[in-house]
Amino acid sequence: MSAPGSQYAFVIETKNNLDRSWSWITNYGDADNPVVGRGVIDDAPGSPQDFGRATFDAYLDRLAEVAPEAVEYFLFEDYDDTWWRIQVWDVPATGYDQRSTVPPPGDRARLQYPLAMAADEIEPQATSTWPGTVVRKRLQAKQAAQQAAGRRQGGNA
């Protein structure tokens, strides 16, 4: 059986200049449509590094789409310059899935699986970190693209 991709667990974290340690991000948006920065993805393409970069970018897209108030905060009110990082575990490569079963797709417990791996001090296969200035530029570009798309969909300018 050939697998089209890997099973990756990931968690997105933040740290600002006042904090000494990384924190798992709060879910943004509302309860019916949250933006969640952790979970397990099955059949994920690419290496853990490629997956991490693509997943973080997709997370920022979703943040701009669902939680504009969070984007506004990080663009204009983040005086403590929040740093961001994503950690990625190749679940089968860690062997952790042999000790603790990965919850099936659709189970909300999948969101907690990478947190359990981190708490058990399982080393991630990839970690990517971005300073606040980089994330702000990316969020500005995403916000501008959404606004431009909204104007195009609106018909008359």
C-alpha cells in the first residue's frame, strides 16, 4: 500500500517580548467557525518543513477570512511584537501513535493530540519561526487581497 502523504500533527504558538515562553494560540473566530492552530492532518503532502510553511500560510489566510478583529490587533495594536512559530511532528516517525492512538478524523480530540505530544516532550521534526514584522506584512497582503476581492465581487466601484 503506497501512502499519498504523511500524517502530521502541528501546533501554532506565539510569544511576545514580555513572555519568556511560547504559548499555544487561542482559537479565533466564533464557536461555529473557529480558526484553530493545532491538529492532525492525514495524507499531508511534502516534508514536515514544507507542510509547516504551507499550514501556517493557510492559517493566516483563514485568520484574515474568519477573524478580522484578530488581524486588526496584530496589524495595529500588537505593541509587544508577537513572534509566531509552528511545530510539526511526523506522527508515524515519532512512534508516539504506538503509545497513544491518533483520534479518527472528525473527532475534536485530534486538536489536542499535538499538545499531548509537546507535553510528553516529543521533539518535532520541523519548527519554523517568524518575527512579528514578517507576519504583519503577510497579514497586510492577505487583508489587501481580500478587500480587493470584495470590491471585485461588489460589482460597482
